[in-house]
Amino acid sequence: MIDFLSTYGLMFLVGSWPHGPLGGFAGTLLLAGLGLMGAFPIALLIGVARTSDIKALKISATVWVYTFRSIPLIMIIFWAYFLLPTLIGTEVPAFSTALCAIIIYESAFLAEIIRAGLEALPAGQVEASRALGLGYFKTLLSIQLPQALSNMIPSLLNQFVSTIKATSIAYIIGVQEASFSAQQINSIELTGTLRTYMILALFYFFLCALLSKLAKVLEAHLDNKRIGLA
């Protein structure tokens, strides 16, 4: 096992970089991080629309959320892989294709986190801000969102963990991430498939367990902070 890791450990971590594209778990983290960052502005608009009193906005946002939460990520990746080149008239790199699919997919899940965060705030705060003469957008930007986003941090970290695991599907279109590196190593070795994928699973386990623990620590910190302010 030690000899195997000394030979292929770097490939698990960064893929063929610096002699090729960044891959391995570095590629996985890059894809997951960019996916969440790209999805967040979309999710923010959809999440706010889900709490809106404007019926058309609320229905449209609800349709988006339920549609993309009900479709497997692999289907969205396939749609992006075949549809994007047709729409823009040129070939799209595999990484960009997977990134677009993850942004669309994750926006539906993040939107629900944002909606829940907004609805969890005491209704009296909105009523008080309206009594002070603040409009809808001023109340949303100055009072609701800052509190909701702070409370959402543990949930966002947990969603990041889910996104890291979801990126493993992207290897089917040739995206160089951790699962793709494991497949390459398995092709080189030809034997020891169980060992290769066991090490891949351990990498995922330790990374996701660390982030989940961080989310719990942050959640406990926020709970203590709320108790201190009460």
C-alpha cells in the first residue's frame, strides 16, 4: 500500500499536473468550489423569489427548484455535453460543460437553503422594519439576508460536501478529477482494482468527514452566539 501511494499518491492529488491539466482531488475541489460559487448568485435570486408575494415569481422559482432537484446530475451533464455546443456553435471543454451542469443542479439545492434561512427569521423583524419605513428591498438587503446568510454557513458547508461527492460523475465526459485519476491509475496497473478504488474512497471519506466536522463546529459556534445574544 505504501509503495502504491508513493507511486500514485501525487496523481490522486493533482492528476497529470504540471505536465497536463490539473486533476485528482485538486480538480475535484476546484470543480466543486467553482460550481457552488457560480450557483450561489442564481440560488440567491431563486431563494428570494420563493419567499416573494409575487405569485408569478414564486411559481417560476418553485418550478426551477423542483425540476432540477428531481433530475439526476448525470442527466444534466449529458444535456450540457450535447446541447451547449449546438447552442453556441463551438465545442465546449469537458470541464466547462461539467461546471455549467453543476451550477444549474446546485442552484436548486442552494435556493432551498436560502429560502429556509429567510423563513426561519422572526417575522417581527420584517414588521418592525416596515414600521420604520424601510421598503421590501431595503429590509431584505439590510436585515434579512445578512442574518440568514450567517445562519446558513453550516448548511452551505454541508452542501459543499455533497457537491464534492457529486463531481465524481463528471469523469464520464473526461473531466480530470479524482475518479478520473483513479480510472487512469487502474488502467496503468491493470490489477489491484479494489486497492485503487479503496484508496479513492478513503480520500473522499477523510476530506468529506473533515468538512462535515467543520460544519458542526460552526453550527455549535453560531448556536452559542445566538444564546449569548438572547
